Amino acid sequence: MIRLLALLILISVACRWIFGKWPWEYLQSKPTRQLALSEARQLLGVGPEAGRREIREAHRRMTAMIHPDRGGTNAAMQELNAARDLLLDDLPHEPPERPE
């Protein structure tokens, strides 16, 4: 029993040293990226099915309210920009439109 416990401790420490995470951190119910995406959607007030246009419109609407020139803070504006960028990066890339 003591050997098994020592082996588990050794494996845990090796995992932490090699991968930078404890083994139980891999068992989290919600991955970090998914959590960040849901927080970004909540901040902008858009749903999971929102497209590029809806995300940009929500960003403009929120920018008008929290811009530093209107009494908001730089930190809030940076958080809003990061949320927009994260959501836009998560969307599948559309081919650019060709001019006719």
C-alpha cells in the first residue's frame, strides 16, 4: 500500500514537472478556453451562434457605453476588445469577398 502511494506521488510530481500541471488539473469539467469564450459572450451579450456581424455590432454598442472618453476605464475597454478578438478568432474563417 505504501509503495502504491509513493508511486502515485512520484507520478504526480513527474507530471507536474514535465507538463506543468498536476494530473487532477486535467480532470476539470470545463476547459479554460470554453470558459473564456462563455465569459466573452456574456460580456458582449451575444449567444453562441453569433456571427461576425453580430459580434462587431455588440462590440460597437458596448464601446459607446464604456469608452474612456465617456467615463469608462481603459481596463474595461481592453477587456471588451479582448472579448471581441477571442470570439472573432473562434469563428470559422470565411473566404474573402472578391470584387467584381
